[in-house]
Amino acid sequence: MTGEKKKTKHAKPLTPAKRSRLSFFSDAITELRKAHWPTRQEALRLSLLVLIICVVLGAFLGAVDYGFTKFFVNLVLGG
């Protein structure tokens, strides 16, 4: 064995097997069953949080827009 190189077997590249087009749906259902689903209370709490953040951010952006509009009208158009 001296001087001889051992041949190593290389793994064949993985190729996607031909599958049915409808297998996507069964795979999707399988993955959805693995997902962590929030409880009704968690979903309600998180939805309210998103709603509150949207309202606050909308009010802030509306106020900034109103301020810039007034500033632009007074500065450029002269009042």
C-alpha cells in the first residue's frame, strides 16, 4: 500500500426527484402543521399592538406632513 493513493468516493450531487405538481400542496400542509400557531389571546394582543402602532405612526406622519405643507406654503408662496 505504500505509494498507492486511496480512491475516495465523491457523493453525487443531489438532483431534485421528479415529483407530482400537486405534491407542493401536501408538502405545504405538512409544513403548516409543524408551525407554531398563536393562541387566540396572543393573536388578539399582537393584532391590537399592530393597530396601535399603525395609528400612532399614522398620526405622527400626518402631523409631519401638515407641518411641512404649512412651512412650504408660507416659505415659497408667501402665505
